[in-house]
Amino acid sequence: MCVDPAEPPPGRLTRRGVLAASAALAGTATALGTGSAASAREAAPRRPARGHGRGGDLVIEGGTLLDPATGDVTEDAAVVIRDGVVAAAGPRNRVALPAGIERLDAHGRWVLPGLVDAHIHLNTATETRDAVRQGATTARSGSTNFYQDIAVRELARQAPERAPRLKAAGVFVTPDLGDTVLADPDLTPLARLEDGVVSAEALRRVVEVNLARGADAIKTRVNERAGLPEQDPLKQVYSHEQLSEVVAAARRGGKGVLCHSYSEKGCHDAVTAGIASLEHGVFVGERTLHEMRRRGTYFTPTLSAIAGLANSSDPVLAERGRAYLPVLKKAVLAAHELGVPLAAGTDSSGGKVKPIGGEVELMHASGLTALDALRTATTGAARLLGLDGTAGRLARGYAGDVLVLSGDPLKDLGVLKSPTHVVRSGIHS
């Protein structure tokens, strides 16, 4: 059985309804101080075209500034943020410090741009706040069940100190949508399909509904999950042809695809289908890594998630984590040495937000230098998200997202996990 051909309703109309429902689910209506995300958006003044959202004014002075792009270290530095955007950054004696705005003394501290978590599942306002407080000032959603990430993106625009700047992925393109068929009326016809979302028509339908709801990227899978003991993460659920349908539908809407992958063949099928980034990718092979380098496909290994399996109380998951982590670390190093772009992502979900700094530590433990590991959560991840002129550095015109750290991250990346201060768009978080 195929899905009856039908156009998704106009995005402007449906997106309002989804924002309102998603805000209620994510708890953002209260955070925004209004009854719905839609009404909040309509009542708010127009945001600046720069896209940094509403921001504050702040001067951070006296700290040691690290630029991940160049590796340059500037002692006794100053960063000036106006309206949430960096107006100036550099040696304090060369930066004009405006009078009358708040100052943050960073003497004896290190100053870095906020980090980017390129794979995270944010479903509640509490989770979004936790992510920011742990240093993730920008993120890409790995999907949500009921479009909560669309509302989180709006929360980040309205109250940036409460949520990371977010690229939303909407709902997962997967054979079994489960309760997600209730996320939108246009998904409910898919509940009639005996084999689930596997036909070209069904795959296109889920992508089109996501695009109509304003998703910034499309998330799909090629393998089953590693985090469920009853599933086999090496079992392939979509073929190269099915993945190509998803990619083509996403591209028609101007969006890229991130793909949950584990097996060697699954990884290769996903990459050659044209995905933008490979997620997890434990058993990615050398031929696929070469193809990724040629295509510019990103690798988001989510080492934190795989490492976390080893601590599971379930013996199947614990053994899976112990077996997979060393394989994945080798894949990360091989990818880096070949020139495959890497992005850090925690794959946080289920109410517990892992610090993105821990993922950077695991990148370093895989064989990357401290600076290269840091780049996976700054300049590299920002480029994947299409935000390389906004996030990942503290330079004029970039977002005023700042971490103040207790020590030198090039000597001890562990300091990234417990920032002394987090500034989001010029506002203390």
C-alpha cells in the first residue's frame, strides 16, 4: 500500500500550529512568557537580519583569548559584545572598551567561543537550559518526536540565554514512526502502511511534512539502534535507493540529510546516496572514508553515546559499548588523517544532557591534537551547520557566545566540561 498523493498544507499556516503544540510539549511557552510560540513570534519585534536573535551588551576583559581557527592565543584580551554580536576582540590595550555596559572580569581565566553540539535531542526547556550551561551555545537537533526542536529553535531566538542556537531536524524518517504519526495530521495516513515508511511515496511524505514545518535538516537512518538491546545495529533498514529518495526530497527543499549509521555497508550506502553527515558510523570502512573526503561528507561519531553504553546495567548494551568504542576511536583517527571533516555531537537524549566538552575529550583520546579536537566543536561543527560566519570564533561579526574557563584547554580539555561562565548572545546563562 502506498500513501495517497497529497501536497502538505502551506508551511506558513501549518508551522504556526506546530510551533504552538511543540512549545507546549517542550515547556517553552512558559519560558517565553506567553501562551504559544506562534503568538510570541507575532508579538515580538522583527529580529535583526544577521540572525543572532535578541542579545545583550557585555565586555569580557583580562582573560586569555583562544581562537580555534588559527590557534592564536592572546593574553590580557578583551571581547566587546553589542546587541549579542561581537563588536571587537583582541588585546585589551588595542580594543576600545565602551563605557556604561556590564563587564565580566576574566583575569586568570581562558576565553573561548561557545561550543557547538552537532547531534543532540532537546525535548524540554530544562534540557535546553542545561545544554547552554554546559557550554553548548549552538546545536543541531538529531530529531524529536513531536517537533519540539522547532519550538526550541524559536525559544533560542526569543530568549537566547535559555537555549542553544538550533538547527532543527523535525521528526525522524524511519520505517516505524510509532507515536510520531500523531505529530501532525499529514503524517497520520502513514499509520495505514503495513510495512511502515519504506515506499518512495512514504519517504517523500515524511520529508515534505518536515520541510513544511520548517526543518533545517532531515534526519534518517540506515541501521537499527545500538542503544536498544533487542535491536541489531548492523541490520540495515533502508537501501541505497531508499536513502537516495530521502536525500533527493530533502535537496528539493534545499536541505541536507544526517544519517544514523553503523554497519560498513550501511555507511557506504548512506554516503554514496548523498547525505551531508554520517552519524555514529562505528564500522565505517576505508573506502567510505575516501568517498567522504571526496564529497566533503561530515563524520559526527557521537563518541559520548557509544562510551555511555559501556556503563549500562544491561549486559548486551555494556558489551556493545566496550566492543564498539575502540573501533569508533580508530575510525575517527583514520577519518581525521584522511581529511574527512569531523563534528562533535553528544547524542544526548532522554532528559540527560551530556557536556559537549566530554565529546571533545574523546576526540582527543582518539588521537587528535587538543586544538584539532576543539575545532570539531567550534569551527568544524559550525561549518557543518552552515554557521561558519556566526559560531565557532570570537571575532567581529560573530555571535557573542562565550565560555570562560578555569584553565588552559590546550593542556587540559577537561575544563570544557565545567565552564566558569557561559555567555549566550551577550547574556549570562
